Amino acid sequence: MYDSKIRSRQTDLLMQAILCLQTEDEAYRFFEDLCTIAEIKSLTQRLTVACRLREGVRYQDIAHETGASTATISRVNRAKSYGAEGYDLILDRLAGKGLLAPRADNGQKD
């Protein structure tokens, strides 16, 4: 089992709630109730930044395209390189479903 820095009984319940979602519609409903619009947009922006970093896009181009600050891009890149490997896990699964292109680095971790 992964030893998370944020694990608690409350976060376990949140993760189990997310795992109960069965459709995209259910996910929209849950996250619209759970998060503010700004929080959802921020999460969306970070995921988009992770996708673009995976494709090898330059920081400046990502910032222009997404509106993310270079600090946010750097934070996402640091998490991709030294974090819990959550971005890579999800991006690989999305690519496996044909929703994203494969890694620009041919699967090699930074």
C-alpha cells in the first residue's frame, strides 16, 4: 500500500467516494457539489499542464495555452518528476484508453 502524506480517515473516505463514481455524469455531479468552480478549473488546469509537459511542450507555450503561471507549471513538473507518480499513473491510463497521446519520452520517467 502506498504511504500517503495526506492519508487520514477523512481522506480515505474521500478517495473511496471518488472510486464509487461510475460515469462521467456522476463525476460532474459529485465534483460540482464538492468543489467550487475555481477549484475545478484549477484541477483541470493542472491536469492539462501535466498532459502538455508529457508531450514535451515548453513552459512558455504551456503558460500561453493554459493561462497557468510558470510557478504552477514548475510545481506540476516537480510533482511529475519527484512526487507520488499519480500524474503518470493517470496519464498512462488515459493514453491507454486513447484519450491522450503516448508519452513524448517513450515511457521513460524524467
